[in-house]
Amino acid sequence: MQSVIVYGRMLTRALLSPATTQDLRTKRKRDLCLVSTAQGFSKDFNNSIHKKGLFGDDAYFIARYKNVDVLGVADGVGGWRDYGVDPSLFSSSLMKTCERLVLAGRFKPTLPIGLIAASYYELLESKGPIVGSSTACVLILDRPSRTLYSANLGDSGFMVVRKGEIVHRSEEQQHYFNTPFQLSLASPREDGLVLSDSPEAAGFMSFLVEEGDLIVTATDGLFDNLSDSMVLKELSKLRDHKYENIERTAQNLAEQAQELAFDPEYMSPFATEAQQAGIDVKGGKPDDITVLLSVVALYAD
């Protein structure tokens, strides 16, 4: 464990120097920014109280530092309940740490993997260690360069839609069916019994965005229950970029996913993938659902 911590410290120093003035040079009138909202549901209907940054075991954050927009989602692994552990503690701690590092400027806009890694190793070193596992997906928009940088570990993810077509999307990472890559912290009792992937295993992408692009960042509760065509159909109804309409569209996506998740006759993307893996199932997949919907817009002071 000590060697992991030492490596984590070295990696964090290498990847996370504070964002410099040169990195964050602004050209305000031409910058693009993200206008984002978060909507979702817990799969537990008895858990109707929404805590900030949480939908069930899913966690998220939306933050801004100078001329950089950052957001992320993490899906807590529910199997930890078998060990008497609240799965939301790890996912929420990971996202809160990411948010705190962003607000302090302790990240490099071009290295979202570095932000995930620094947050994970900070939890690893904490005096009262958090136990649990989660996926992680982080997006960073550098406004002046109009470049989006992404890191995705596991089966949460994102898609970028431009003029009604998906032009970029993250790649799902799984060890095998329904077992995604995940960050884990285990007590000595569970050490070696749970999957644990390195944050550096996250898939990385960078690409230019354009004004009017729509970005859906979500946990698998959305993607396992709504096909691409269903997501695109709902996005096509967004006629302008007023915040209340962005919010309503994100809410509609989450509501559709929640309704279909509990439909036993629905042939969901999850059921289709299960059958391809030789598992005879049908219906939606009950799960926590988190949807972050972002519109790429011209920045205005």
C-alpha cells in the first residue's frame, strides 16, 4: 500500500501543477463555455430526498475555474452494501474532491485523468479512509482553445451531439458484461477481493467543440435504458438554449430512462447487450440515473 501512495504522490506532482496564467489566457469575446444542468433519480423510490451532488449512489459535480469549465459523474458500486458499506460515500467523496481541486486551481485543463488520479490518491491517503468503488467520467472545456478534454473509467460516459448527429462519444470500459472498470478503496478485510483499476487506465479524448453542440454526460442508468435514437429524439426538441429549457430536456431524458428501467417487457440496450453475452433477460435495468446536459455557448460576462 505504501508504494501505491508514494506513486500516487509522484504522479499527482507530475500531472497537477496549478493552472498557470498562460494556460488560462482569455479572449472573452470568442470564448466558448458550457451551460450545464444536472437531473436524475435514485432507483430507490423511498429515497425521494435529493442531496446536492447525489442521485442515489450516483454522484456528480459542475464547477468553473477562471476560463475553464469542468464537470463529472461517478457511479457508486452497489455491491458494497453486502459489506455494510454505503456505496454513495466513495462516489460522492471522489466527485467532491475533484470539485475542490478545480475550485482551488489545482489541476491542468488538458489532463482530466490527472484530476481523477489526484482525487483518488487523496482519498487513498486520508486518515479516515473511505471504502467503496465507483466509475468516473470527467470533462474539461478550455474556453479560449475551444477544446474539450475527457477521461472516462468504466461504463458512465458522454456523447457530443452536433446538428442532430453524434460526433464524439466515450468508449465503455468493462472487464466483462456488467462489470465495469472502477476505482476502489478496500479495508484490509476486503483487500484483494474487489476489482480495482488504476485511474491512469481511463480512456482519454480531446477534440474541438462548436457553438450549439449538446453534451450528454451520464451514468449507465441512462445509457442502459435509452437507445441513442431515443436520446437524439429528445435532444431534437430543444429549440433554444435558455437554461430552463435545457433543464427540462435533461429532466425528460432522466424521466424516460426511469420509466423504462422498470418496464419488464421493454427490450432495453442493457437487455440487448446481455443477450449478446449469452444471458437471457428482458426489460429495463433499474438503476440510479444521473444526466448532465451541457450546451456549448458563446461566453458572456
